[in-house]
Amino acid sequence: MEDRISVDPKVCSGKPCIRGTRIMVKNILGMLAGGYTIEKVLEAYPDLTREDVAEALSYARQVIDEEKVVQRA
């Protein structure tokens, strides 16, 4: 995953991005959650590949799997 996802405090305030871009993982996830298809995400970000989108999803899964989930009141 480190080859596609970058976390650098000097880029986008340290938010996870697709390596070599300023496209944040959260933007990709937000678009997919909002109903965009992968094709529409790729149209919006021509520098992305399908593999980049898949890696963003994989990264999110890994982070959620590692985080302690706290129930909201």
C-alpha cells in the first residue's frame, strides 16, 4: 500500500493522498459514498487509475480495522 498511498505532513496537512498527487483518499471515498461510480471518479481525476481507487478503499478498510470504534451517544 505504501507505493500508492502517501502520508506526508508537507502535503495536504498530512492527510493520506494518492502518491505523487494532492488527491486525498477522503475525496475519493466521499465521491464513492455520494454515489459516484469508479468511472465518474476517474473522469473527475484523470491522473487516477482504477488501482489507485482500489487502494484508497483498501487503505480505508485497513484504517477502520485498526481503529477502536467508539459508539456515539
